[in-house]
Amino acid sequence: MTTLLGFDFGTARIGVAVGETETGLAQPLTTIAGEAAAPRFAAIAKLIDEWRPGRLVVGLPLAMDGAEHDMTARCRRFANQLNGRFGLPVDLVDERLSSAEAEDMLREVGHAGGGRMRDWRERKQHLDALAAQRILQSYLDSHGTT
């Protein structure tokens, strides 16, 4: 069994999810807010110490036609920094539509729970972690369980 951490990288927030190869399931974990690199990587280090993942997965944003853009390069750099800082293998996963899927999931949960998120900040916190879950679940689905 291998634990995985998945990341939905953004310039203001990083969504984080956790998953297991044995069950093949991912779940949203948290959102790391802030733009400064040092506190972000300190928060990631704490998560790595807590969950002891064997692999990290980072969503790679691409245009709908598959073309790369500015955020694609930033995510590649983030993945390289994770590998360099923590010495763990890092896989990149096409994240097209992950945020849209997360938004749909959040909307369904909000309606099923009988209410809505109080404001956009609370909703965005959940959205980023759900997007990370979708990215990690996509990876687990494509790689099977052990």
C-alpha cells in the first residue's frame, strides 16, 4: 500500500488531497493559502511528515486543445521543487476539467446539505481541495490499485 498526496497548484492557494493505492480512493485534505513559497513548503513538509506519502501527484493545467500556457510552466516548476525538496517521485496529471468537476461536486453537496457555503472564500477553500481530489483520483483510476 502506498499513500499519495495530490496537489492542485495555484498562485494564491494549493489544494491538497490524500489517497491510497490499496483502496484506489482519494479524499480532499486541505487548502494551503498564501503566495509566499517558504510558508507553503513548510505546510507541505508537515503534511508529508504526517502522511508519509510514497509519491506526489501534481495537476498539470493545459488548454482544452492540450496546449501549454503560463500556469503549465509554473506547475512543472512546482513539481520539480517538490521532488528536489522532499526527494519523492512526482507525477504530473492532466487536470483539464478538474476545477469544473470540483465545482459541480461542491454544488451538489451544498444542495444536498440543504444550504450553501457562506461566502466565496469558504467555497474556494473546499473547491481547491476537491480539485486536488479529482486530480489524485484520476491518477489512481489510471494506475489501478495494488
